[in-house]
Amino acid sequence: MNYAHLLSKIQVLPEGKQLEVLDFVEYLADKFARPAASDVTAWTEREFSQLAMVQALRGMEDEPALYTDADIKERWQ
């Protein structure tokens, strides 16, 4: 199918359906224009470390404290 044939098919559709075709074409263009995960530039060790720490600690501020100062048996100075 060539562009002229495709355009002739689209032109006979009602305007609402033409807009649906345009929306679908934009969706496909957006979906396939994004770089794949493997195409993304590799992270530095520091960037990865920071992200890992942020993710590991995420939500911890909402957790109850498991231990208090009263639980300490021996203090090191």
C-alpha cells in the first residue's frame, strides 16, 4: 500500500473517523519513536548507587521505630 492509496482511503472517512486515524498514527509514532531500554545511555556507578539507595529507603520514614535508646545494652564511645 502506498501513501496515495492510504490517503484516498482516509479522505472518504467522516471527519471524526479521520481524527481517530490521526490519533492512532500519533500513538504508533510515539510508541516506536522512543528509544528501547537497551538504547538508553548507561548510568555511572554513582548515579546507580544513588538511585538504589533512594529506592531502598523509600517509605521507611512511615515505618514505626523498632528500637529505642532504652534497648541499648552497651554504649561504645
